[in-house]
Amino acid sequence: MTKRKWSIIGVSVVVAGLLLASLVSARPGHGRFGRGGPGFFPPRVLQNLDLTDTQQATIEAIKKKHRTSLTGFKNELRETRQAIMDRLLGESNVEAADFTALQAKLNQLRSALFEESLAVGLAIRAELTPAQRAQAATLIAEFRARRAEKRAEWRAKKNKER
């Protein structure tokens, strides 16, 4: 092979690695607490807050109001990531510049999804009492600690296997 072909292959491998890392880090529906709910409030947290019937109904209405747009953003993100993978794995030669528009779209969709989720989170937060917000913070801290503990156990197990 010529030096030019090796250069193209090398650049393609680097671009593929960077894009794959980007794709893996932004899977829809997999928040910090597993299947995350809209608005940064995991369902497990909301279920443990002893919400009143009025609060539950209002929060469900908030989620329902934003569900279509959130689902739309997630679907567009999935389609854009798929388009990137299709181009990476396609037969034609590609260069980093070939992905500029797709990367811009991916970034725009992530930003829009974040803004919509933040709007949901703020609306849900407004329905919670200060005591419920404090309880939610405690629950999230416990979930994080449990997750860190499990991750440490997993790493220890992997290190033993080596």
C-alpha cells in the first residue's frame, strides 16, 4: 500500500474511535441512574418522596406535556448517531471533514434535549416541598454512593482476574 492509503486508514481509525466514544457516551434513556426520567428526577427518587395525589397528578401532567418533544429529540439523536455509524462503516472513503455537519447536528440535538430536560426538572422542582427536595438530594447521594461501591467491587473483581 502507498503512504497515502496508510494515512487515510490511520485518519479513518482515529475518527472512528473518537466518534464511537462520542456515541457511547450519549445513549438516550440511560441517565446516571439507569433509565432516567425526564427532568433529571429519576423515577426511583420520585417514587420515594411520598408525593401527594395532587403532586403526582401535576408531575404526570408535566411529563406528559414534554414527552413528545423529549422523545423526538431522543429519536433524532439515535438517527443522527446511526447516520454517523453508517458513514463510518460504509464502503466509500471518509475524512473527518465529512462528519462536520453531522457532529454539529448531534451537538445541537444534545443541547436541545438538555434544555427541554432542564425545563421539566425545574417544573417538577417547583412542585416539591423543601423537605421533599432535601429528601431527593439524600436519595440521589445514596444512589451515587451505592453505584460507586458497585463500580469499585467490579473493578476489584476485574483486577483479580488479571
